[in-house]
Amino acid sequence: MLLSVILDSCVIYPMPLCDTLMLAAEAELYKLHFSQEILDGATRNLVKKGRMTNDKASYFQEQIKTNFPDGMVEVPEFLFSLQR
């Protein structure tokens, strides 16, 4: 049984770490999960810091979703209220 891991935006943002974690998931060392909110947070920061354009950020998100189609999870609304 594979370990399931939710990747937060703070580990998707640094590209070398993101690449390593995506390759490990692709090699089936663990099952990768993420939410749309997590992807938006990571790409928002990449664009804000000038490391990606908006178009590249959209492409990046689509590639993650395409390569890990079972990775998307919905975050229950009550968990968002815990962050505030």
C-alpha cells in the first residue's frame, strides 16, 4: 500500500523540490495529492516572484493535473475556517 501525501504550495513553489517530489510520485514511491487551492497558491507566488508568467502557471497546473489525474482532492470548507 502506497503512502498518500498532500503536497502543500510551500513544497510546490521551489522548483527543484517540486521536481524531486513529482518524480518520486511518478516512480510510485508515494501517492501524490493536491487541491486547486494549493496549486493556485503555488503558482500565484511563482508569478508574483517573476519566476513564471500567468500562461506558464496555467500550463504548469494543467500538466500536474494531467500527469496525476487521481491527485486532485477537495478540501472540506471547515478546514479553511481553521486557517483564519
